Amino acid sequence: MQILVTGGAGFIGGHLAQRFAADSHDVVVLDNRDPFYDLDIKQHNVDAGREAARNGDGSYEFIEGDVRDAELVTDLVADADYVYHQAAQAGVRPSVKNPRKYDEVNVDGTLNLLDACRDEGIERFVMASSSSVYGKPQYLPYDEQHPTTPVSPYGASKLAAERYACAYSEVYDLPAVALRYFTVYGPRMRPNMAISNFVSRCHNGEPPVIYGDGTQTRDFTYIEDVIDANMTLLHEDAADGKAVNIGSTDNIEIKTLATEIRDQIDPDLDLVYEERHDADAEHTHAATDRAEELLGYDPDHTIREGVAKFIDWYRDNRDWYEPLVRQS
């Protein structure tokens, strides 16, 4: 089985490609190596995929290219059985400064893939969406019926992309699923995320920095749980044409998260509070009933367990990963 993973040098895409290769699939990764964060971490994601293929019966091919290149996308989709679309221009705060680029990559790039998938009749198109599509909560937890009123260009672009995916499923009978991720974390995560920064600062005897009063809440979803949900879609069609929340069973305040990380590394440190960024959502919390019903989704990792696993990985990979966190 051949699987095209766009954004496969990124965090989630890299783990997906690695798992597919380890499970004896033929993986083609398309990634433009955008320097949104240091390219060294993307190279580690590529290396992990190649190693998984070498150690198993799968194959791994990396192609540097862009989902905005319709001709390239068409050629790659022609050879694929499944498309896992993880490529995106990421970042809530940067999207406020350059919204047009987010539309070009996240919307137009997705349309290029959808057109090619429709024409080739692939088995399934699975795309990464985001909890950012919901915006400010009218109630919590967010279920999939919650109004979608994004408060950033990034969230708006992801909502437009998933709406196109679901429309193509309805109009063209293309099996397509949008997974709305809620703050995914774990090994090789983007170095500018809260958990990686908290861990880095605590390892260096520096207090974690919290933006705002720390009462903001998040679902932090461990990467292995996200990958398991994606793997289910290789054989499960119940979610076709739908958007589905992929979150955790935990919902935690940022200051509680910082305290948990500090207590695991250096309990003597204090917490530091700085001004909050307006583009950040104050609360996210996923209702995962639909994922449980349609995909059998049952996340294995509590926040304490996931953070402990990430800290262990961080210590083992501190030589190359910590400099990326420190400069992000």
C-alpha cells in the first residue's frame, strides 16, 4: 500500500510517516522544508522515517516540494492509495501578520490535493485540522456541533480547508475526513511550544514563563494517541465526510501544566507570569464522543504520563533538541 504524507517532515506528519513505514507500507513524503522552525528537527523526522523503513519491510521516499505546486501534487497522488495531508502554514500568532500566505498554503494547497484525489479515486483523504476552527467557546467541551468562529487567520484557513474536504466527500463521493487536533505534544514536537519551553527552562534552572494568569486551559494530546487515530482510518470508513475532534481525556490549566513539569524536574523553581497574547484562545477542551463512536478512539496517555515520557525523551535527545528550543 502506498501512502502520500504531505508535511511529512513536520511533527505529526513525521510520526505518521514513521509509523506507516514501520508497518510495512510504502511511504512518500512531500514537504517544502519551510523554516517556520529550525530545519534540523525536520531532518530528524525524515531520518526517523528512513530508519523505520530500513528496520522493516516498508519503504520511504522524501520529495522536497510544495502543495501549492498542482502539477507535482497530481503526479504524486496518481501513485498513492491514501493521502494523509498534514502540510500547513502553522502558527496562530504569525497568521495575524501574514494572512494571505495562510490562505495560499492551507486552502489552495488543500484544493490541489482534493482535485487530484477526486480525479484518481484514492481510498481516503485524511487531513489535519485544528481546534482553532472553534474560536471563543460558547460552551465547553467543544463538540463538533459547536459554532465555528475562528479568531485568527490560521483558524479561518483550517476551517475553509476542512469544509472543502467535507464538500468533496459529499459532491464527488471522495472519502475524506478532517481530524481536529487539540494541542499535540511529544517527541520531536515543534520547539516553540509551551511544553518544550517549560521543560527546557526547568532543565536549565530557569522558571517557566506563563503568558497571562495561567488559568487558560488546554487539552494536550499525546502524539501516539493522535497517530493511533490516523491509523484507524486506513480501514474505517464511518467518519467519511465528517470533521472529528482528536483530543485528550485531560483538560488542564497552563499554570498547572507548568507546575507539573517543574515538579518533575526542579521543584524549587518559581513560576513567572508575562502579558498574554490576544490571538491565543483562552480555553480549548475537546469532546471526543464522535471519535470514540466512529473510530473507537480511546487515548491512552494522561497529561502526567505524556509529560513524563516527553521529559525522558528530552533528556535522551537534549544535545540536539535543546538548542532548537532555546533559540525558538
